[in-house]
Amino acid sequence: VQDLVQHVKRKKKKGIYQEYEEIRKEPPAGTFDYSKKVSNQIKNRYSDVLCLDQSRVRLCPLNNEDDETSDYINASFMDGYKRSNAYIATQGPLPKTFGDFWRMVWEQMVLIIVMTTRVVERGRVKCGQYWPLEAGRTEDYGYFLVRNVHIEMFQDFKLSYLEIFNTQTGECREVSHYLYMSWPDFGVPKSASAMLDFRAHVKQRQESSLRTLYPDWMGPPGGPPVVVHCSAGIGRTGTFCTLDICLSRLEDIGTVDIKQTVRRMRTQRAFSIQTWDQYYFCYKAVIEYAQQTGLLQPVEWSDTELETDSE
Ligand code: PTR
Ligand code: PTR
């Protein structure tokens, strides 16, 4: 981590900005053919945010529909720290894709959904209301009935305990839905600590859900993928996952590599991390975390020190 602080000090804000620009200029690492199919276009929230064919999540085709199209959802598998497919990064579901979203959650045996956008921001719809908002309510989405069992409020986020009932098989499962409410519409949180607390909560819940709901889990270590989404599924989603990966590595071996983490992530979910301040936020948050956990001495540098032009 000390190296990371040196890196930021040396490069200053401008250098970090350039580092991000380099990443941003790299062309996407594959094709987007499935996302571009005419029958799939209506399933993308943004026509310029598509998913790479190589890492897309395939739904089990429905037997009453054409296979080519019924397996498509704008969602990508992403690796975590020492864990392949630790996350599914996806767009905020559209009313047309609510049923597909819940099919994916069911098929991938998802335990946790992390939502880092609000449904409406600055008067614009960023994501559909794809789960029942109030406790006690049940809604149906395609083959699934979803009930909001109860809601727990925290300062910066809201946790809904959901029950999903599969009307085709008669089975029922539990899923935790996290809604992070204090990420500003544009830009990044002022302080990283709320985000760090949020991440810790999600991480613990994934572990405890796995223990209690799938005690005999034989799949990959760490359990099923965590679904993470915002509006497009690249900006805030990428930032959250980058932080989670970097902090897990820091906890394990004491080092971080933000640049390589983001570059690698972009080969699985193109355009991950949308703005340079989201990128810079990752640096600040890792350093804040290292200080909180005592891996690093308290601040020996100020933000203004970084404003001055480097080199
Ligand atoms: N995609 C936009 C552009 O290219 O200008 C950038 C953008 C980033 C737009 C974030 C909206 C954003 O807001 P939010 O993350 O709140 O959806
Ligand atoms: N076409 C949209 C835009 O340019 O605004 C794409 C977009 C929207 C990209 C939101 C990123 C966005 O942010 P996030 O991934 O954080 O929801």
C-alpha cells in the first residue's frame, strides 16, 4: 500500500487522469454480436452499452421461443479476487426484461443483488422497479413471484429480504437485495467510508447466506456470483467491483494494482468505470481503507497537495 501512496503522490491527480485515459483508449476486447441482434436490441437499456459475447451470461433458452434470442440478457460475468465469475455485472432491468432478470437470478443461484443506483435520479428513470418496493408486497415477473418479506434500513443503504417462488417448479428461495442510496447521480461519494462499510456488509452477507442457505455448496469457492447493477452496469458497478477486488487482494497479500484490475475487468465487461473521478475514487478509497485498518499510517498528504501539476 505504501507503494500505492507513493504512486498517487508522484503522479498527482493529473497523472492518474492520464492513466485512466490510457485505459479508456484501449479498444474493447471482443465482439458484441449477441447484443446487436435485432431481436435483442430492445433488451439493452443503452444502445451504446452492450455486452461482450465471450463473457455474457446466457439464460437457459425457453422451449416456446427461438433459442438464439431467448437466452440473451445484458449481463456479464466478471472475475473477482482469486474467484472466477464472482460477479454478474448487469444493467438496471427494463420492464421488458424483468422476467429475464429473475430467470438469471434463479439459474445462477444468486444470493445477493447489489443495486448502486436509485430508480429515478434527477427526474430520469435509471432502472425499472423490478422488485416489490414495500414489505409484505408480492409481484409477479414472468415465471417468478417475488415477495418482499421485510426491509432493514441503514444510513446509506436499504436491505430487503426477498423470497422468490418459481411457478414452474414450485420451489422457493431467499435473496438479499441491497439498495445503496447515497451515491450521487454524477460523480462519486465524497468520503469512501460509507462505501467501505457497505462493501463489508455485502461481503459478510454473501458468506453467511452461503453457509445457511447452501451448507452443502459444491460449486466454486465463495459461492454463486453476486449480481451488481446500476443504470448501465458499467460506471458505478465497475467502481464497486474494482474496490471489492482491490480490498480483497489487499487483505490477502498486502498489495493492490488498480490499473491492472480495471484493465482486466474491461475484458469481461467493456467500458467498466466511466469517468476519471470514479477511477480516482478507487485510489482514495483503497488508501482510506488501509488507514482504517491500520495497514497504513494516518494521512501524510492532503488532497490539495495533489492538485498541483505533476512533472
Ligand atoms: N455515458 C455518459 C457520457 O458518455 O457522457 C457519461 C455518464 C456517466 C452519464 C454517468 C450518466 C452517468 O450517470 P449515472 O451514473 O448516474 O447513470
Ligand atoms: N448512453 C448512456 C450515456 O451516455 O449516458 C450510457 C451510460 C449511462 C453509461 C449510465 C454509464 C452510465 O452510468 P452507470 O453505468 O453508472 O449506470
